[in-house]
Amino acid sequence: MGYGIYESDAVEGRKVDIRLAGRLLSLLRPHAGFLLLVFLVLLLESGTKLVQPYLVKVAVDRHISAGDPEGLLGIVLVFFLVLVFGFLLSYVQANMIQQLGQRILHDLRVRLFAHIQKLPVSYFDRTPVGRTLARVTSDVQVIHELLTAGAVAVVGDVVLLVGIVVVMLAIDWRLALLAYAVAPFLVVATVLYKRKARAGFRKERETNAELTAVLAETLAGVETTKVLAREANVFGRVRDANQRHLKATLATVLAISLFYPTVEFLGALAAALLVGAGGVWVAAGTVTLGSLVAFIQYVEKFFAPVKDLSEKYAIIQSAMAAGERVFGLLDTPQEAEPPRPLVPEPFRGGVVFDSVSFSYDRGEPVLADLSFPVAPGERVAVVGATGGGKSTVAKLLLRFHDPTAGRIILDGVDLREIPPRWIRERVGFVPQDFFLFRGTIADNVRMAHGEITDERVREVCRIVRADDFIRALPGGYEAPVAERGATFSTGQKQLLAFARALAADPRLLILDEATASVDSETEALIHEAMEALLAGRTSITIAHRLSTILKSDRILVIHRGRLVESGTHAELLARGGVYARLYDLQFRGTGNGAPAPSDQAPASARE
């Protein structure tokens, strides 16, 4: 089963060409002064190419025909100097264009990544990482080629073509018209090529993004693939995506391979017309031999940039397809900021859910009319069956999403009126799937608050009982961390997650299944650490293991997005409702070891 193309990838190009080209060229605006210097060098280089055939004309008509070797030597010397000057200009131009391109490449990637960091979590929920990665890498690289080997070179080619037309008409208008007799055929070939190439390049970029997405996912899940022994199935998905990319690329190659020989043929035909008819005119004395020789060279120089333009057109079309996606990403709305931001001062950590409802992408409601308060300093636990909406409570509190109805109040202020960054800097969050970045252990703990000292890093690690295993590592707190913390156990990563959260000293702490994946011994360590971690803080603990929340001030039981029970552990057990049944399943079981049926909650309480 292959990956479909997202709607954002399927942009109709013909109607947006002018606007899109303008946006691509706008990337050059910050470098306008440097670009002007590049164009000046380019004009001078084009001038050296225009003057060369004319020098040949002068040499033939004035010196070779007249038997003037001294004058011919002078022309040869001038010709040599023009060649050297042109070589130097070509070197300077190439160097400057590459410098310009690298600066644009750097600026665009910085701009893209800065924008990506401000996108809402919902974007990443629906967009494979590989597609976003393709925007920042391969698509940006194609745009770089456009603005270096493409746009600047196209201007140079156009200047050269116009110059050749003007010079040829000035030398002999009859030979010029003869040379341009093939122009209508060239126009027809170009139009046909454009129609095929544009669609082909867009399809090529789409399939490249699809292939990148499949590769990124399969490489990220390689361990699961091996566990399930599904290498053949995964290989088939990659092979199919690669096959679609190959098919799209070959279609584009076919269009190019037909166009280039056509241009070559028309150039040769123009030269043949000049030799045939021009030779007759030279014999009749109405055209000089030098003019004919110069025209043959001008025709060669004319069709060289035409072929070059067709090659650049390929780059332009590929860049247009890439630009559609890059600017599509840049046009994706960023995380909403409140128009008139408010912040609770002082921040004490009180939370109120007021008739909150929420659904993902307008689907079935995950939360429905959920209401509960959490007083500053109170320890609240949230339990319930899988899919009941527990983790969604944490996501809403962190403003990863906003409620579709109702409101969440933080210390008397509607959460939607508080900037998301302000919330996340002050609310600690420990997820079940803790992510470690490349660097050192100290770097990863310090990420929650970049200015904390080494002593504070060691202190929080001692509090959460991570100090012992860290000191046992080669390098201790400076021990390197592999990608995603692959060298650490799940329990060790969870301890580091606690340390990172504690380092920021948050007033409100959210624990989302923080002990769901650890062994009993590590869980015992975390129980000890949690007492110190939660002391004096407002906390909301989302738990599957009920043993971690027995000492909570209040336990909320959520079933199918609704609050069905609330109270202390003892009160809920005495009530004999959903919580008591969940507790019974986890700690007591049934007489035959099988889960007891329930008409109030699913048998499984795992999330």
C-alpha cells in the first residue's frame, strides 16, 4: 500500500506560475547589491562572446582577403586578449553565483526551520516527517539550483541571444532572416516541451517526497520491522515508491531527450541554409565571405544558449514544482497567538476545565462536556480506559490543541488568551515516550531551562534517583547520548525525563503515563522521586498503573471523554463503580485469572 499525495502537494501550477516565480525571485531581494555586481560581470562576459565572430569577419574581409599578415596578427592578438578576458570573467561570475546561491540556500533553510518550529502540533499529526524533511533538504536544494545555475544564467543567455540578433541584423539583414527561418519550428518544439516537462517535473517532485516519507518511516521503525519479521513487506513499500519515482523521472527524461536533438537539428539546418544560400550570395558578390563565416559562428552561438535555456527550463520547472511545496509549507498557518495576550501573575498553577469538548479533525468527540477544577498545589490523577481521552487533557493544557467547545482556565485566565510559549515554559510535562537528543546527559537535562548550572543538573538527577546510573557511565554527566537515547534503557530515559522536568522548577506538572513502560524496580525508584518532584506543585498525573496515584488528593475517572467519577482512592473503592472495577482488574483479578466483564468500561485499562 503506497502513500497518497496530500492535497497540499497537488498544486495546479499553470495558474500560479507568475506569482510563484515572483516569490522565488523575491529570495534574491536581500542580496540585491551582490546580484547587481553579478549581472554586471555577466554583461561583460556576454560582450566578449559577441565580439569574437565579428573579429573573425574583420580578419577575413580586411586582412586575409587583402593579404595583410601584419593586420591579421593584430586581430589575432585582440582575439586572444578577448578570450583571456572572457575566461577571467567566466571564472569570477561562476564563483560569485555559487556564493550567492549558498547564501540563499542558508537563508531559506533557516527561514523554513524557524517556521516549522512555530507550526501547530496538528500539522505534525497529519504530515509524515519525511515530507517535511524533503521540503527542507531536496526541495530547497532544487530552488538553490534555480537561483544559481538557473535564474542568473537565464538572464545571461537572454542577453546573449538579444545581442546576437542585433549584431546579425546590423551586419546583414538578409543573412539574419535566413538564419531565423527555423525559428517557428523552434517555438513549436519549445511549447510542446514545456507542456510535457512541467507536468513531469511536478510528478517527479511529488514522488520524491513520497519516497522520502516512506524511507523516513521505515528507517525509524526498523526495530519493529525486524521484531515482526516484515522485512519483505517493508521492502515492497519502498520498492513501489521508488518505482513510481523512477516512472515519473523517466517521463521527464523522455521529454528532455526529444527536445535536445530537435534543437541540435534546427541549429544544423540553419547553418546549412546559410552555407547554401549565403554561399551563392558570396559568389555573386552581394555578401562578403567574412560576413558568412561570422554568421555561421553567430548561429552556433545562438543555438548554444537556446539549448542552455532548455536545460535551464528543466531546472526552472523542477524548481517551480519544489517551490509550490516550499511556499506551501511557509504558507501553513503558524500556531495561533492571542491578539491581546494575558498571563496569570503570579502563576500558582490552578486549573479549571469548564465544559470542555474536543475532537480531532471534526471526528468523534474525544472529550465531551468535561468539567473539573484543580486547586493550586493539589495532586490530581486522571485514569480511565484506553482511548477515553486522558492524554488529550494533557495536550489541551499545553495548548497543542484548543477546545472545540468550552474553555480551560489557568489561574483565572482563559488558556486561549495566554501565549503558548509562556505556558510551556512554566508547565512541566513528562511524556510516556521520552525523547533524548544528541549531545550529553547534562545537555538533555538542561534543555528544560538552558541557564541552569551543572550543580543544579546534578541536584535534580539525585532527587529523581538518576545520579547512580549516570555516574556509572564513562564520562558521567558528560557521557554522549546517541540518537533518540538508543543506548539507555526505558527506565533510565524515564528518570532523565523526570530530571528534565524538575530542572525547570515548574509550578504545574503533568505526568502522562510516566511509569507505563518501566520495570517494577525502576517504578519503585520513581515512586520515591515523585514525592520530591511533586512537593509544593500542582500536578495532574495521567496513569495506567494505579499504584502510582494512590496518594493523590483526588482521582478523576474519565470514560468515553466524560468525567464519570471523582474522589479519593478510598472513596472511589467504596463507591464500587468504574474505578473500583479498574482497580480490581489490576490488583486482584478474578477467580480464574480472566478480566471480569463490565458494562461501564472496557476490560482493558491500558493507554
